[in-house]
Amino acid sequence: MKLIYSLLLYFFMASFSSQAQAEKEALDKLSFMIGNWKGTSFSFSEKETKTTEVTEDVTYKMNGSLLVLDVKSSWIELHTIITYNSKEQCYYYHPFSKAGLRDKYKGNFEDNVFRVYFTKERRITFTLTKEGYFHEYGENLKNGSWEKYFEDILQPVK
């Protein structure tokens, strides 16, 4: 009987370890976001383009099982947690503001671009520029075309 319990425990732990490793490997793909960043945030409307300074600190937490983004500007203060669910093979984006958790949204990583869809018509994209700057932008789908509603271009803080 002791052998059966030992075997069950072994298979449970092996399965858990395998799942945790898959989640860590998926989050490792987002390592391009890691760092302390500073730059300009642009907000686009039909009437005007506004700018403000923005900082973003991105770190791994809990031994690489979470990616945490802290964004701060005169317009927004946002704490976001990104996780990966290996069973669903999906990233989740959990944004928190002073009002609390907004919701969780699905994301995907493809061709060195991390993208989160809030709805079918609204998304946010994270990537690096050719110069190595952290590039984050939000878009709305209008008349079949994606139009930016904000864009952050951030350099590493030295």
C-alpha cells in the first residue's frame, strides 16, 4: 500500500513539475520586456495627439512563474500580471488599477510579438523596436483597419 501511495505522489509531483516548467518556458519568451524603461507615451484622438512621460518596470516574480509590469505616468498607474496556463496553452493578462482588477484577458506570443485582445476590436501589442526600445501600443479595429489609440516607446533606464 505504501508503494502505491509513493507512486501516486511521484506521478503527481512529476506532472506538477512538468506543468510548472512549461509555464516558465512560455514566460521566458517574454524576457524581451524585462527591465526598467522610460520614455514617451502618445495618446491619439481625432482631435489631437497628447504626450506624457511614462516609466515601466517589468520583472519576473515567483521564480519566473509570473511576469509583472508596473506602469506609471501622469495619465495612468497600472499593475499588470502576466501568467501562462499550460493546460489551455494560453497567456493571461491581469491588469490592476486603483479601482482593482479589471478582468483577465487572453494573450498570445507569435513572431516575437506579445499581443493581448480585450475584445475582437481592441488589442494591445508588446514588442521591441530595431533599436532595442520597448514598444507598446493599443489599437482599435475601425472599418477593417487597426488604428492606434496610444503608443509608448521606451528606452532602458541607465
